[in-house]
Amino acid sequence: MGHHIGEHKARKGLIRIEFDEENGVAEHIRITGDFFMHPEDVVHELEETLEGHKIEELDGILEEFFAVRMDVEMPYVNVEDFKIALKNALKE
């Protein structure tokens, strides 16, 4: 089991993605930081969406999640910022 932490300083806020990896699968995903996202429960929904997937699938799942959720407001932060934080978590 490995533990991954990745951060990225976006234009307006820090994004931190933290998760455990067991047998190549992401578990216990937490997304935190000082960014703004509305509706607020979307962060929790994103964590649940990523949970239980192979780590090599997470980038695509992030992309698809934000493509489907057109109602999400993230001033000065975008999907690429989340993908960079994820990539930084996987660099370990």
C-alpha cells in the first residue's frame, strides 16, 4: 500500500490531492485546498467518483467528471489544475 500526496498552486488557490494506493487502485481520496468550488458538495462527489479506480484511469475520470458537471463554478481554477495536482501525487 502506498500513500500519495500531490499539490498544485493554481492561479487562485492551492489544490491538494491525497490518496492511498492498494494493488494499483486509489482509495481514501481527499481533495482539499484553498480554492473555491460551487456547489460545495461537488468536491465530495468528485472524491467518490475517483474512489476505487485504477490510478492510471484517474486523469481521464477527472476530465470526464468536469465535462459532465457543467454547473460547477471554479473561479481561477480549472480541470488542468486538478490534473497537475494528481500528476504530482503520482510522481513519488
